[in-house]
Amino acid sequence: MEAAQQAVLGAMLIKPSIVGEILAEVRDEDFVSPTHRMTFQVIRTLFSEGKKPDPIVVLHRLGASDQQPWREYIIDLMDRTPTAANVWEYVPILKEQAKLYHLRLLGERLAQAGSLDDAAKCMADGNAMMVDKPGLRYVTMEQALLDFYDRHKTRKEYLTWGLDKLNDRLFVDRGDMVVLGGYASAGKTLLAIQFAWHWAKLGRKVGFYSLETGAGKLEDRLIAHNMRLDFGKIKRSELIEDDYKALAMASKRLIQPTLEWVPASGMTVDEIRSSALSRGYDAIFIDYLQLIQGDKRRSRAEEVAGISIGLHQLSQSTGITVVALSQLSRPEKGGDGVKAPTLASLRESGQIEQDADVAMLLYKEEDTPHSRRILHIAKNKEGETGKIYLAFDGAHQRLYESVVDAPAPRKRREPEYKQVQFTEIMEDPDDPFREKGDQHGQSQSGPAAAAGDPAPGGPGTGQQLPSGSPAGGPGADSGSPGSGGGSA
């Protein structure tokens, strides 16, 4: 351990031109000896000031220019490093030994932990140390072209989803963060289970962290989905002997994929990270993001933003694909049913939208229990956005691509008619058939008036009939044409 520290420091003193590159890869904690760490910090400070880390200047900054032991220490560093040519062989050794040293210290701390919370924090710190953090790298255009040729010599395989139309649009890889938002009861948990099972069948190790739904309910859905068993029979425990025989025959197929349910109520991002690393997951599903424990000292929006940032950092730093389910704000009713959500509908924080490499929004096409679902790819950094229509099979807990990949036709609204009473018809001042002497103010329109039939008060009189006289005059037949008293 000592030799690697001395070799790196000696190379920096012998060849100051490589100091900047080494500083991009090495940190203070990589030097476990206090003396070596102090020397490294002085060299870094001189470099940041634009000064050459000359051995004499380093001695002066150490405040030890007149002390023989320090002079001998600097000379010894340079003597032990005859050339700086092999410095990039020394740096990985230095970092590996430093990591081992800090893990040993962490082990001692773990042995003295006074509570499970303290022990969990130690485990989280240890898992974080085991993650390789890439150093700063500068890529010239020449190297970029060589990298391009190397990356595309063979066909790149991205994660598939079990839905062909989704496979064609998404290019999700290790280390990406996917957000699946949905209204309540839209089916986001069901769709996440389908995705998780599909990835597990392809040989990936998947962890499903459920902060809301119990493992038993998730297992029931998965069995119904895979075995095409009636979900109602499963929930009522009414399976018959043939169902159990089918399960027994399919047991090998069901237990082979590595999909693990993790009851995660009350867990923080750090605890999820620690758990995922310790189990060696390739991908994790989190149901759902807003239920992860955050910093309660902050506002709710800031708390959720911190959770989202933590999950994004988890995916990037560990290479684990993260699929985080998210609630959407309460749906609004549009003119023809449920109003389609947007990225702004992601509940409680706009940070979720920023952190996601892919964001999908799931909602019902119509406000009915058996409606099709619409999966809207609202954000896709490396592909197309758009909508996919999914049919819902509740009996077997499945969502599959709809045969008709188009919106449902709008239902024609039948006009509402209101029965208007004769007495409610408003007077039309421009009625050409109204006689000037009409005391009732009623217009005489229609075929009878046009034909010159007599008015109720007698031929051309326009006068009110005496009380008790029948309409149409004495002796008039109640059903005769033009009498105004015909049956409806």
C-alpha cells in the first residue's frame, strides 16, 4: 500500500506535466497515510494556482523546508520512482488498496454498531464503495471515431418489453432510468409486473420493490398472467384440481426466472441502493416513487425531487436499470371522457420529468372499467414518442397490444329534445298571419291559417267567444278540421 502512494506522488514531482491528468483520477481519500495525503493536497493546490509543483516549492508549502526529515522524505519519493512512465499502472493499484483499507475500517465500525440503523448505514456505505466510479475522461475526435467503429461492429441489443410496438421505439440500456406514471386503477402495477417478468425470463436478475402492495397480491397477479387462470377464482381460493395440476406441470418454468419481490415500505433510496447492490440486480422496479422515504425536513416537492435525483444517481453510478412507478395528479374530466395526462401530471415534482431517460404515461381511453388503456411515451431521449393502445384482460391480468391501433370513434351524442307547451311559444312581432285585432296576441300560422279558416271567435271577428261556448262556434265538431280541438 505504501509503495503505490509513493510511486504516484514521485511521478507527479518528477514530471509535473502529468499532474492534471492524475488529479482527474485520484482523490484525497486514495492516500491513506496522513503524510502522503498532505503532500498530495499541496501539489493539487499549487496546480490549481497555475504553479509548477517543484519539489522545493512543495517543501516550502509544507512548512518544512528547513526540516531534514521532510527533505529526506521528498528526495526519497523521487528516488523510489525512477520514471513517471508507469504511473498509470500505479494509479489502479493505489485506488484498489485505498478501497480495501476503507472497507476494513468500515468493518470495524460495523462490529461496533449499536443499532440496526447504524449497521444498515455501514452496509450502504460499503456497497457505495464497491461501485466503480469512472474517472474524468477526455475523448478526441480520432478516439471517438474509433469508439464508434468498435461499438457498432455487432448488433446492439437493448432491453425488450414484451410489446413489439414498444420494442421498436425504446432504446433502454443498463444504467437508464424509466418512469411509468399512471392514474389510480389504470394498471401501472400490472404493466410493471409484466415488464419485470419479461426481463427475468430473458435471464436478467430483477428486484421488484413494492412500497404499497403486498407480495401475495403481486404473486396472485403474476400467476394469473402466466397461467391464464381466472383472477377471480384465485382471489376467492376456488381453484380446482385441474388448475393445481397445471401449476405443478408449469412449476419449473415459473421458478426458473430470477424475479424477487421486496416488501419495501419505509425504505429510503440509500437502503434500496444497498439492497440492490447486495443482491446483484440487473434491474429494479419501484412501486412507487412517491412512497420512498425522503428528507422530511424539506418541503414535499423538494423531498420528492431529492428521491428522484437519488434514483437517477443510483442508475447511473451502478449500471442498474431503474423503473420507477409514479402517481399522476388527479385526472380532469374532458369533454369526451378522461383528459389525457402530460409530463406535467407527474405528481409533486417536475424533477421526475428531468431525471427520466424515458417517461411513459398510462391511462384509460374511456371512463369505464373495461376500457382500453393508452400508453403514452411522453419522453424518449433516444427514440420516438407516441401512443400505444393496449387491451385490458382483467380476468387473466394482462395488458396486450390492441388489434386496432387507433383512437376509438367518438360516440355520437343524441340531441336532447324538450316538449314545448303551446302557451310557451313566444310572440313573433313579424308574424305575417297575425291579425291586428287579435286580443290573445297569438299568431295564426300553419295550414289552417293559410287556408283562410275562421278564427276561434267566428269568421273574421277576432273577438273572444262567450264563456262556455265551444271552440269553433256553436255546433262545431270537436274533431273537425281547423277546429283547434282535435285529439293529440
